[in-house]
Amino acid sequence: MKNIFSNSYLKTMIRLIKIDFRKYFYSRSFWILTSLYLLLIVLVFAGSQGFMNKITENAGKNSPISIPSFSLYSFPYVWHNLAFLAGFFKIFPALIVVIFVTNEFSYKTIRQNVMSGMSRNEFLLSKVLFVFIFSLISTVVLFFSALILGWTHTNPITASLVYDKMVFVPAYFLELFTFSMLAMMIAFLVKKQGLSIGMLALYYYVIEPLVAYKLPDEISQYLPVKAMGHLIDIPNSSLMKLFGVNFRDYVSAQDVLLCLFYSFVFIGVVYFFLKHSDI
Amino acid sequence: MDTEILEIQGLSKSYGHLKALDSLSLKVERGNIFGFLGPNGSGKTTTLGILLDIILKDSGTYKWFGEAPSSQIRKKIGALLEQPLFYPYLSAVQNLKIIADIRGVPYSEIENVLKLVELEGRKKGKFKTYSLGMKQRLAIAAAMLGNPEVLILDEPTNGLDPRGIADIRDLIIRIASTGITIILASHLLDEVEKVCSHVVVLDHGGKLFSGSVDEVLSGTASFELAADDMELLEKTLSFEPWVTKMAKEGQILKVHLTNDRSASQLNKFLSQKGVYLTHLTVRNKTLEKYFLELLSENHDPTN
């Protein structure tokens, strides 16, 4: 019985990653979008403290109570804060996934790939692997940004402070991966670039929020977008504590399971679709 | 079986109410240059699409090299289906590298296939800058990567000018001479006649005819005759059993003879009978004629 990490599975995966990567390496739009995205999140990471300082400064001028300034970057809160901020930009990776999957349909290169000897499942796997790696790279950027910012803004630094709440980093990976899987599924089903982007936006901003509004909370918490957003809840700050507002500062197992479940479902839908249609 | 490259049994496919393929069965042997003929919508492209796992069949089976179909087997089959499909922002070499990786073929082969189709000079340019003829040639180059045993070409001369068509024809003949089995779907009957060894004629998803091209072409030849004394000519010929058909068209008498009569034999016979020809033309059966006859028979409500 072959182990999932056995040589031949690994070789296949590396081969598929290599093939897929060729499609992006020489694409100008890929590099522009990717660099823009990574640059943007790093800038946001670096600039958010300054932004927050401005706000508390201004608020402080007008309020009777003194508003404490707080550091976004101190361990252990930096993990949560940056992961939360990065979550706003998951639209970039999703966009990249949509563009490159729908391209395979517009250029009909999915047909060419399959005719040349790739199975439909291998094609799907190559896209899932691409998303996995892309999400991994984003997460690594998050990790090092938080590490560096945390290191320079925490005094004193203890090991336990650093490791505490690091769980938000893999949580971010899961959020990105799941959302990209949703985008990938829509791209495979709709096949056209503009329409896919529209459907993704429609679902994210309109359909699910509407459904969530109509359903009671106990049920709506199981919806995919909600689960993804809920993975990393709004981080607490001393400001909010002042007002008695307390958001979750941990990652709930339910949300993790839901995201894993939905990723599975999205991939499964594409698998089923590929098995039963002409391409 | 080593000689049977492809076997199709009872293949059917419908698109909604439209029955594109109706229980098609046929065999292709190694080394054949097999022509798929048929009007638009007859099921040629659907059949080829099913064989390449692009289109899903409703029922029936097919086997490549005697084995059940799989993506591994497709690595030994090269195909150009309807249009050349490539990434427009990549160059010929970059596009071919992707295909080479899929097929498990070393990159050194890329030079060879580009040479074969004479595209070496433009290999670094982006695909979107290529002319249609170049795109078709690149598609054939891609199909030839990895030394396939079968080459499937669906309308490879689509949209090409006469020079392009001749180039592709030469290329096909060159490739065929290396022993590769070729399946060629085409409208251009005279091209098929020049190049193919066997043909299958499809119409409305069904098989009208399957056999060798020689079978089709050797058949009765027809002759156009004229003589000073037309009446004597007609009379002389009408008594002979080896004259199967006779029709007068203006000043010309068209006759069909059985297989074994040649023009010189006919000439000799007539002169012995005192009929001297002023006009003798041999009209060989063409695939086109046969094809059109076949199709009109198929559509004839009295049939």
C-alpha cells in the first residue's frame, strides 16, 4: 500500500507543479499581479502601526478619556493582527487563480493538455497544487513580516511570547487556501474570466451575506465565507477592551474544520464536473 | 494485437436531441493512412474528440493498441483537432516544453520536431504573432513530440492558402513514410485521394462506407467517345456485355465499362469494327464523385 509521501506520488506532484509553473513563469500579468499583491501586504503590515497611531492621536485630541496608544507589532499579538490585515487582500490570489484557470478554457489549452496525455484529474491536481504553493508563499511572507516586526517591537522578548498565538499563521494559510478553492471552483464551472470574477464577488458580497442575514446565527455560522472570515476574527486591542468589546483571540476548531470541509467540497465539485463533461 | 491500432465498437454520442454518433464501429490498422470523410456535422470531430478524451461518449467502446484508453496511451498519440491550441503569450519552444513535460519527452526532441515542420526560425517568437499556417505547423510539431505511433489530423489545412495546403500534404506524406499511422479527417477529397490508403465515410453519425481507397477508385472507369459515325458507334457498343452504361451528352457518348477494359483495348476493338474514334477521354473514378453519390443515395427518400 503506497504511502501518500512515497516517491512516486511526490514525483507526480513535482512533475505537475513543474508543468503548471511553466504557464505562469513567462506571463507578465502573473508577475505583475503577484508582486503587486505581496508588495501591498508588506506595505500594509509596515504602515498599519503608523496609521493606527494617527487615529488614536486624533481621537485622543477629541475625547475626554486618554486613549492609550498600543502596539500592533508586539508579540504575541502581531501574529493575529497581521493575519487579520492580510485577510483583506485574499482577493488578489483569488483573482490570479480565476484568471489562469479561465485562461485554460478560453485558450482551450485544457483540451490541448488532456489530448497530449494529461488526465483530467492530473490537470485538477496541478491547479490545486499551484494554489497550495501560492498560499504557502503568502503565508511565508506573513510569517517573516510578523517575525521581523514583532522582534523589533517587543521588549522583552521571551520564547513563549513569540510562540504564543502563532496559530494565526497557519490559520491564514487555511483562509487563503479555502477562498482560492472557492475561486477555482467558480472558474472551472463558469469558464469565462469576467463572469467568474463577477460570480465570486456576487457570492462573497451579496449572496452569502443575504443568506446569512435570513438564517438564524446557529446555522449561518456554517456558511463558507463566514467560516473563512471567522477563522481570524477582529483582533482585540486595549482600545476595544476599554469599551468592553471582546473578540475572539483564538482560532476556533469549528472554523478550521469547516474550512477544510469546504475546501474538500469545492475540489470535489470540480472533480465531478471534470469527470462528466466535455472539455 | 499488434497490427490493430484502433478499434471502435458501437460508439454513440448525442448532444441533447441531436444524435451525433450512431453506434459507429471501425478498425484502423497500423501503417494505414486513414481518411475520415463526411459532411459537416457527420460526426468526424465528435469521434476524434471521444478518442482523445475531450468528449465523453454515451455508449460503446474503443481501444487504442488493443488496450483500454488512458492518459498514458495518449502520450503515444499526436493530435491536431480543428484548431491549433497554445498559450498565446508563450513562444513555440516554451509551448512545446509544456507538452514535452506532459508526455515525458526530453527537451532535445523539440529541435527535431521544429525542424520537421520548418519552424526553427520563428521558435522564439510568441505564438500570438504566428500566421495561421505557422500555427498549424506548430500544432503538428506538438503532435509529433515523443515519436507517437498515431497521428490524428482533423482538417489540418483549414484556412490555409494553396501553398499551405501543399506544404501540409507533403508533410503528411513525409510523416507517413516513417511508418506512423495517420488518421486524417478532411473535406478535401482530392487531398484524401492523394494521400490516404483507406477511408471511412460518415454521414449523420453513421458509417456509409469503409474500405481501401483502391477499392473505391478501381471500379468502373468511364470513357467519353465521339466518332464520325455516332450511330454506328452506339450500335456497336450496345451489343457488348462489357459495356455497363451508355449515355449520350450532346456530341459525346459516355460509356462505362467493366473493370478489365483499358482505353487501348476499346480503341482496338472499335477500329476492328470499323468505327474510328475522333475523341477518346478516360475519366477515372474520383473519390469526390463516389462520395457525392454515396451521400445522395443516403439522403434519397426512395432508398
